[in-house]
Amino acid sequence: MRRQLKTIYAEISWYCDPWEAATLKTRHGERIFTNHGKYTPCNLLDPIKNPAQQNPLFWQDVRQWYFALMNNDIDKIQGYYRLYGQLNVIPPDEKYDYQGYDFGLHSYEDAWRFNEEALGWFNFLTCLTDWLKKKKFGPLWELFGKPRVTNSGSIDLYPEANSPLDLQSLGLYQIRYSIPSIIPLEKLRDPAFVRPTKYEHQTPQDDTQLLQAVWNVIVDQVEMMMNEIELTPFRGGDATKPNLTWRFRVYGAFQAAFLQWYFQELADVNIEKCAKSGCEKIVPPDRRKYCSKQCYAAAAKQRQRIRKAMEV
Ligand SMILES: [Zn+2]
């Protein structure tokens, strides 16, 4: 059964407020801004700049932000703040209606950690999607492990077991695959059925099941983040556009990058299997009906052969 990713097209509404004069220093091993350079009159007078609308590579740049943090590259981190302003990620313990400020509500230490967690999550999710679309089975099998039956009901995909992040407060940015039970659903629904104390779960057994599992994980994560983003109707003054348009309202580079990635890389994707008989591959977003030129050609030949056979 294929799970649909429900999509809506809307503009990304974000007032990008770069911290143009941000100065980042290390003091006693802690990264501290000696100057945020925010809310300068110059910024307020600037026309609204929205990199998520203007630069198609914006989300990839934000993805790299993670590595700047992990490598503690002070110059690069400072550069990102000067370009895009705050990330404004949602701290794991303030999941709902969060509209915060990178270093406002929390200690520096916590704020940096939240940023690392969230950017790591984004980096992981975008890689996972890329592997799915390109069918890179190597790293995907590495993540899910060999086909097996297990008593454990889930696999932690992110963070990895040997992650350099010290994550105790997770939840929001944790990616977990729930391994389906081998007990049929009808049995579980039957009130007379006595559940065994130990469930047996079955991990993906072949490439098709693996791709399906990855897709489910991605849809879960996307829905989770979409749930955090406010969608508002907007009456535009542009006569060439419909009267009512929709806007995703975001308050920092993190969700702006997430949305841009979502619209560019995911909104159009629906998993479809190749139409050539005997081929079980998934049709990538840049192709229609057939997974590859080879399958398209093979299917055309097959049709030709059938026509010939009927002529005789
Ligand atoms: Zn095919």
C-alpha cells in the first residue's frame, strides 16, 4: 500500500534578517556573540530579502551549516549568521507554537546544541531522500541492517549510536523506524487474540520493502515538521494571481530551508512502480511510467512483438 504525501503549494513567507555585524568569539571554550548586529536601522529599511525565494541553492547552504558547527569553524558559523540571521529551530522541549530566538531564551550551550540537533536532523533527512530517489541501496541497507526478525520494535536511524552529539532531550529531531509486527493486523484487532509477551518484528526483506520503509520514514518526518509551520491565507494585490494565496510563515533560516527543500525535492515525488512487466523499480521524479530508458525501450519492443504475433 502506497502512502501519499499530501502536498500544498504556497509561498514561503520569511523576513530574513541577517545579522550583518555579527561577531563570534570563543571564550572559555564557549562560542559567544560579542555583537549580534541585529535590528540595525539599515536592516529595517532594506527591502524584504528572502533567500528561500531567490536562491535555489539556499537549502543546501543551510545543510552545510551543520558541518560548520560540527567542525567548530567559527568563521563559517559567523558567516552564516551574517548572511541569514537566526536559525530559530524549535527546542525539543518546546515543540508547540514555538517562535523563539537563537540565543534569547536559552543558554548559549543549549542554543548551540538545539541548532546542532536540528541541522543534523535536516542533513540526515535530505540525505535519506537523496538515497531513496537515487536508489542508493548500499547506505540504506547499512542503516536498516540485514533482513531479520527481531523482538525490538524499532531502529534508531538518527542520531546514530556513535553520534558525536550528546542528545538527551530528543524527541522532535529523532528519526526512528518502527519495525512492523509479523502478527497480521486482523489478529491484533481480534479481541479474543492473546498477544504474545514478545512481539516478533520483521525488518525490510528486500529492496522494494526497504524503499517503502524509507519512504514511510521520510513522510513521517516531513509531516511532523509541517505540523509546526503556520499556514496562513493571504490576499494578494497582484491581479494576475488568484485572489487568495497561501503562505507558510517561518521565523528563521531553518524552517525556510526545510520548506525550500520540501518544495524542490519532495512535493512532486510519489512512489510509482515501473510499468514494464517484471520490473519492480521505483519511477524517479524525472521520469514517467518507466524507471529508466532501458525499461521504456524494452516495453516498446514487447508491445511491438505482441503486435507482430497478432498480425501473423
Ligand atoms: Zn523498470
